[in-house]
Amino acid sequence: MPDAALVDWVMVVITVLIAFVSLMAWRVSKLVAWLTGAIESHSSLMLRLEARRGVPGEPVKVVWWDPTLGDPPLERKHGEEAELHCIYTCLPPRQRQRRRSWLIRWFAGEPG
């Protein structure tokens, strides 16, 4: 039978290792969230810059849209050509009129 002090030390070491792995997983998830946000911001910025350049002959209008107030006024059907006279870009969650409940924001990991 192993010594009780040895078992205690093994449990302490295992607990510290689990805490360290949990901390590293949390840190990596924060870095992944930051990278995802940075890529999304870059994509949105590039979309607006290209829209400013426009389709030959006419500029493309970019409109901020709050998805909590409803869908954009578009007719979307499978196989139909998308019109490029106006692009609807979603508002960031903090600027939307109807915010999600604190419980959903907490589960999603959103601030505030």
C-alpha cells in the first residue's frame, strides 16, 4: 500500500497539471477568438473598400443593417443572380438595438 503522503503529493501534482492545461486551453481559446475577429474585421473592411471602388460605371452602396430588427429587403432564391447595387453589412452585436440576454451572452463568451 502506498504511503498517504505520497498519494497526497501525487494528487497535488495532478491538480496543478489539470489547472495548467485548463489555463492554457482558456488562453488559446481567447487567442482564437481574437484571430477570428481580426479576420472578420479585415474581410468586412476589404468588402467596403471594394464596394467603394464599385462595379464599372456605378458605385455599390454599403448599408449597415441590424439583424435583430428583421431581414434585409432582399429577394433571395436559389440559382438567381445576386444584385450588386447594394450590400447589407450587419452591425456589431454591441450596436444592435435588441441585445441578447445576459445568459446567452455569457454562454457565447461575449463581453458586457
